[in-house]
Amino acid sequence: MANALTLARVALIPLFLYLFLAEPVPGSTGWALAVLVLSGLTDVADGWVARRRGEVSELGVLLDPLADKLTLVSVLLALAWRGLLPTWVAGLLLAKEAVQVLAAAWLFRGGRRVVPARGLGKAATVVLYGGAAATALGWDRGAAVVLAGVLLSVAAGIHYAVLALGPRRATPSDSS
């Protein structure tokens, strides 16, 4: 159930993009924002459901941040496409996420553990969702909030790298 919510969040991306980039169709931005809010709610719900139902899994630990990355990069690129956000801000998040995904894949292949979401990364996600919605609504400081979220995300990425590259913990497979 939890992983289904995560996959539903990914499935909402094309709908958001269609609605948001369909301007000037009256009302489409409002519907796009409703989809973005729904996406944010599924982000909260999937983790809650996983913990509540005992469905926390390695797959879920991988899928959830990947869904966040796909969603937020898509949203920021759409904001930049519409001229509501400087392209370099969206590009900075895209570059950070690409490096993080490639590094995580490399570490995972080398037997390193997956680092689950931490407070800083969760805070960055909340700030990015809020800033994206504020920017889409035309709030003049929305882009500054998005930039703050991107910088938090970069800091979180550095934190995850430090954790991932830290000393390996022994696992049952290490002793065989």
C-alpha cells in the first residue's frame, strides 16, 4: 500500500505538467496546484502508512526519495519554462539530484547501505513544495523560497554523502 502511494505520486507528474503548462486555459493552474498538493499529501501518507502497517522496506526507502526527486525537478523545470523561476535555480536542483542519484547507485552497487530520509532532507522537500506552490500562485518571494529549498536540498545531499561514506556497519551477510 505504501509503495503504491509512492508510485501514485510519480504518476501525478505528467498530469501536473499537462495542467500547469496548458496555460492560458482558464483554471488549469489551479488544477495543477491541486495535483501538487495531492502529490505532497501522498508524500506524507506513504511514509506514515509504511510505518503504521509495518511495510517499511528497502524498496520503499529507495522509491520515496526518487519520487520526490522526479516530482520536484519536474515542477521546478515547469516553473522555469513558464518564466516564473530562474532557469539556473531549477538547473541547480536538477544537477544536485542527478549527482545524488548516480552516487547512491554507485554506493549501493558497492554494498553501501541506503541512507533513509533525514530531517534536513524532509525540511528541504517541504520548503520546495511550498515555494513551488507560492511561485505558481505568483507570490513575488516564491522564487526566493524555492532557492532556499534548493540550498537546503544541497546541504541535505552533502549530509547524506557524509553518512553514506561513513564507516560501514556489519551486516549478517558480512560475516558469512
